[in-house]
Amino acid sequence: MTKNKVLKNLTITGGIIILGLAVTALLFSFQHKMSHLLINMALQNISEVEELYAESLRSKFLSQQDLLKIQTSYFSDIDIKNSNEIKARAAGMNKIEGFKRIALVSSDGSAIDLKGKSLPSMKNKQYFSDTMRSKKWKIANGIELDSSLEPTLTITCPFTAKDGSPAMIAGITSYNILKNNFSTSVFSGQSYSYLIAENGNIILCNKDRKKVIYNVDFFDYVNKSSGMENPELQTLKRDIINQRSGNIMMNGVEHKKIFSYTPLGINGWYIIQVLPYSYIQNQLAKINTLVFVLIGAIAIVILLFWLVVYILSRKNFEITKDNEKLVMANSQAQTLIFEYDAVKRKVDFSGDSKLILGAHKKIVSAEFITSECFKRIHPEDQNILNLLKNTLENGKKNFSAEFRYKNFSNKYIWLKMTGSTIFDEAGKVRQFIGSITNVNSQVLYEQELKNIADKDKLSGLLNKAAMERNVKQYLSAEGKYRQSALIIVDLDNFKDVNDNLGHMTGDAAIKDAAKKISLIFSDRDFLGRFGGDEFCILMRFGTNITTEELLKILTVKASDLSSSLREDYSNGEEKVSVSASIGISIFPDNGSTYEELFEKADSALYEVKQHGKDGFKIFGI
């Protein structure tokens, strides 16, 4: 190899090395700048989420204030110092959601709740004097303990009493309701929030769901929790005084945290979101991995660079998803206030009308509601339209109903609508003011509890009360036009099983019998256990058949049931043989009510018992 060629190769190699080092240096520089950029982007997104969180909570407080304002119209024409008048007027009102107690407060501070009970005077309360002086709604600047020592927060709304004196209505919300309003989880559940007053007093904190934190100085609490003094808190104090938003980094014994804060816009309160710095670091680690891959693949550096930018724009640290989650949670939990003007035939919405309209609209015509919204009500719940029409046309004062509504994701959700009618001097409807609340989770939970309450715990069949209710409802509705049969089953010698073999074997025998009964009858039949060794079945026929066919089917079913329930039970030392006595009555031949059918089936069962047990009889056959 010539000297020139060696020199040339060295030059090329050196050039490649220098180029590689230069590109590597550029990539390291890029990585450093990207880290700063990403941190700034993360902080900006945290602030945006914080603003949304504040708007969500502010909206809930304003909704509660709107509900109180609506209620003042009910009490402006009565003596609010007369507990009997208050109690009588409140009896005709719908229950106001979101408040533990509501009280009417006179100008001297005396307070009476809607049950007519006198409450401690509010004369020395700051929110009382502020409300009376400003004639504006107020919120207590701290948590109070009620007579049952439960922490509460008071919201007030002024109005003019019958005698012309200033008065106010006070809504007392329990701490648990406030925590529920304050419990939206963001940033993958890694963050928690404080609601603090301007003087640093903690109103609410959802850091620990089992621990109640309130009326504690925020700055002292943070220093003690972090295990060290944090000078950065002085910046937060100054920003609160000047009503500014911002972010600060707080040091702790275990790890750093980001405190993002913004004014709530009510009472000088602040929302403070606390997020571990490790959350951002974990997000940055993903980006750093990509950058180091770029360093190892210099040949495609530009392609990978743009790929990283693309991934960043797509992922955005998943904070955008948290943003959407918060918006969705706020939308689901929001109460929509509306006012229907019967003269102008228009509906004015206050709140997020997207809940029912699919878009943010302030005012819509009554024709739009009837043509576009009413058709979204579930077919089985369309009867509420007649109830609403009856309320408006017949001068009824209050309306309340729950119904299923197809949202704009084409899914049915449960909504609750309550409202009150306002009449003109001629007695005609002038306005209808109400609210629409998403109660989907609550209704589904109550339905689940009802289903559990209807079941017998041992057998899994309907209990006696649920069985009687279902049979009576069926016979008085669609069942009145169809044939059916009531079957009573009594296990023979079951007492001997409990006495000689023990209750565990007895429980096993009940479960075994319930399983066999379930296998013999269809899903459309009602199957129940009345307690002890007694079972009841309502066999429902889809179409009416001849008496001969009906008796043939019942004979086959009863024979199968009698044969299946013959069983020997043993504990290893003793054996007890169990069989079944079965009595049957037919609807409508043997009776038109549940009581008549049960009496005839029980009579048939008694005859089987009298003739040696282990068999069946159809009443009258």
C-alpha cells in the first residue's frame, strides 16, 4: 500500500470519526435541549389541566349556588321565623341534591332548617355578615362541625324576606360530598390536590381518602410532610396574595414534587395540584431512550430525529389523555340548569349543554327540544313526556323523574330532571325552571343492590318477598292473559338432615335442590325459596294451550322434579333419604290472584303429605 493511499485512508477514517463525533455531540446537545423543552411542555400541560380542574370545581360550586337561588322563590312570601310555615312550604318541594341540610336565616342571625328545627345562631359567622352586607352569595372560609360533629361547609344566598328585611338561605354540604366533588383522578392517579383559602387554611385535601384534612395551615403542613423547610413556599405565598398561577419545585426527604397552583375564582381560594417529579422523569426517560438509539444509529439520524418529533406530538407524555379524561369526568358529573320560557317558547341553558344537546348551546327553541331531544329518551321511558306535559298544562308546581337518554356516543345513560313551575297572575304557566343531572352510576348501583337484596343467600333463588312481588306483578300485567302454574315444593325428611347430619349437610342439601330445580325449569320461570325446605315456582307459558296439553306438560315436569329431588345424604355414619312433596295450582282455572293460587297449591301439597309424601298432585285433578 502506497504512502498516499494510507494517508488518504487515514484522512477518510479521521473524517468519519470527526463527523461521527460531531453528529454525536449534536445529538447530545439535541437531547439536552429536548429535555428542557419537554419539561417546559409538561409544566405547561400540567397548568392547563390545573385550569380545567379549577373550572370543574368552580362550576360545581356555582351549580350549588344556582340551586339555592332557585329555592329562595319558595320562601320569600312566608314568615321565615315561623318554623311551622317553613316546614309546610318545604313539604311540597323536591329534595335538593348535594346538601345535607338547608336553613333559612333571618337578619338577626336566627336559623331554622326545612324540617322546622332551630339551628345555632349564625350572627357571628363571617359568611353571614358578608352575605348581608354585600347582598351576594358567599361560601364559608373554613370547615365547621355540625351538631353530630360531622365536618361541613356552608354556602349562602341572599334574598328579601316577606317583611322586607334582608335574609339568606344557607346550604350546608357534608365534607364527604365535597370530597366526591374533589376526587377526579388525573395524571394516572399519581397526583393529589389541595383546596386552600387565601390565608393558607386547608379547606379540602384528597391526598389520603381515609384521612380527613381541613382547617390546617397549608404551609406548616407541607413543611412537616416534606421533613424540611422549603423557601420556595414564599414564592407561592406571594403569588397567592397577587392572585397569580404558577409552578414551583418542592424538595422532600424522599423525592421532589411539583406544586402547580391556580386561583379558583371563588372566595380567594386556590387549587394546588401536587405531582411527583418522577412522573415527568419517567416520561423523559422514554424520550432519552429514543435519543440514545439515535446516537447508535448515526446513519439514519435525521430520519430518527423526525420520528422522535412525531412520537412526541402523538404521545405528549399522555398528559393530553389525562386532559380529555378530566373533561369527560366533568361532563359526566355536571348538573345542567335550564329555564323554559313558555311565552317565548325557548329554553335557556346554564352550564355544559353538551350533556343533552351534543354541543355547547346557550339558547334553543322549544321546537328543537321536542324534535331532537325527546326522541332520544328510551322508548320504555317515554311516559315522562306525558307527565311533563301534564305538569305544564294542568298547573302542577313540581316535577321530578329519572329516565334513560341516548347520548351522542349512542349509549343510554340515566338522567334525573327536576323542576318547578312559575305561574303568572292569571294562573298560566310563565316559566319552568329545573335541572338535569347525570345519575347513571347511582341508578346502576341501586339496581345492583336491589338484585342482591332479592336473592336468597343460600340457594341463589328469589327470596320469599321478591318471589311474591314478581308473581303478583306478572299476574296483574302481561300474565293476566296467559296460562301459568304455581308449584310448591316441600322437601320430605329435611328436618332429619339438619338434626342427624348437621346444618352444613342441610345447607348442602338446599343448594343441591335449588340447582336441580334451576335445571328443570327455564329462564323465563320464577324460581324462589320461601325459607327452610320450601320452594316455589311460577311456570309461565308463552302461548295458551289446551287443558290436556297443559296437564301433560305439568305431569312431566312434576315427575322429573320428584325424581330429581330423591337423594340420600350421609355424614359417613348416618344416612337420611330426602324426597319431595309437590302441590300444583293452575292460573286462571284455580284462581286469579297469587293468594288464591298459593292456597290451592298448598292444599294439593297437603294431600300429598297425607298420602305418604314423595309425590305430586295438581289441584282438582
